[in-house]
Amino acid sequence: MFAFRLLSYLPLSFLYILSDILYLIVRYLVKYREKVIDNNLLHSFPEKSPAERKKIKNEFYRNFTDSLSETIKLLTMSEEEISRRARIENADIVVDKIKSGEVVIGVTAHFFNWEAHLLSIMAPLREKCEVVYLKVNNPFFEKFMRGLRGRFGGGLVERGKFQRHFLQQRDTPRVIILAADQRPQKAEHRYWTSFMNREAAFFEGAEKLAKKFNLTVVYSHVSKPKRGHYVFTYQILEQPPFADMAHSITDRFVQLTEKNIRQEPALYLWSHDRWKTQKET
């Protein structure tokens, strides 16, 4: 942790030089999860040529190594620079509802740079922002991520402990952020639907929570206008009164995530084997 903190004091321009070197290692020497990435891109973009998919893959690796450098820099990056580099549009959708005493569900997917996004919304909201996360098995990285995400006083709740925590804090106005594209664990209920041309399992925690407690759900669309700069555009995904339709929130989330992927394909985490779990027949 100390070494990473020292690195974080270096200018981001220097860290990007390290990112360029790491890109060559990860892309051409290690070939990090290349088979998974190639397979995901082939199924997701069958209409594209091999050259087009290769271009997305190369840009993905660039974003991947850049995000590592940016995440290290986030340890000491000022609040002002974070808000400049990770700009949130339509943040008032969330802020106004919290001010009026509401709990809001924020859903996002694994687009780069999600750590910058979390800190950008946590900075102004402080304790009124809560992130539900899946605990990392490696103790070092678990400590690193908790230290980073807790910089501005936002709450961190392990997914397995969230249900009890929510019931204890159900009347506390805040935004609860969920990475809704995570693959469900074996013990969790799964909803199967088509996602980027393949059947994929989704965890419907956001949907169940929103409909049971009449909470507004907000989606974040991600774009990257240039290196080191991201735009997270908020929009209401669904809000009360809810239509009597099962899976409506999850289906809408999948639709918006697919749209985001097709607009910014290199920003999605293709190295994650999102479709590893197979539907039982």
C-alpha cells in the first residue's frame, strides 16, 4: 500500500508512461486473458471483421492498463481534479432525491474507469453514498480497494451483508450503487436473459429492492472523450409507480448496458468471463 501511495504522488503523465510499457507486456508478452477476450468479442460482435475486433481488443488493453495507473493516482488525486476528469452529468437526478429524503438505487456496469466514477459521486455526497461490493479474496487488494473507495467517507457494504444492513438503514437518504452486471454466485437466484447475443445470468437485487421499497433506479452511461477523462451521464432507468411486469428493471438495465457497449466497446471489461456460467437445461 505504501509503495502505491508513493507512486500516486507522481504526475499522471508519468504514470501513463508506465501504462504504455505495461500495455506492451500485457498485450504482447503475457497476452492477459486473450482467449477470453477474443471469445467474448467474437460472440458479441459477429458482424464485425477480425480486424475490427482486433482494434477493439487493442483499445481495451490500452484502457485496462490506463485504468490501473489512474486508480493508483486516485489514492491522492484532489477532489477538484477527480471531478474534472470524471465528470458526472445530470447528477442532480440523484442529489435532489436525496435532499428530499429518498433512497436511490444507482446501477452501473463494469466500464472503465469505475473507481473514478465512484470517487466522483462520493466526493460531494460523502456518507450519503454507499457502494455494494463483492469482497476480494486477496487481503492486500481488499485493503487497497477499501482504502481507495472510502477516501471521502462513503459507505462500503459487502454484498453478502447488504440485506441486513439495508433493513437497518432503510430510512436513511442516500444513493446505493450496484454493479448490476456481476455474475451471480451459485447460491443466488439467477435471471437468465440475452446479453450481447448470448444467454447470461443476472442478479436481480436492484429490481427486488426498488420494487419492494418503491425506490427510483438511476443508470449511468459511460463515455471517454479523451485519455484520462470520463463522462458518466445519469438517467432515470425506472421509478415508482412500477408497472406490473416481472424483470422490467433488469431488462431495461441490460438494454442500456448493451447500448453503451456498442457505443463504447473498448470501455467494457472483456477480460471478465461474464458468460462462464451456463444455463441448465
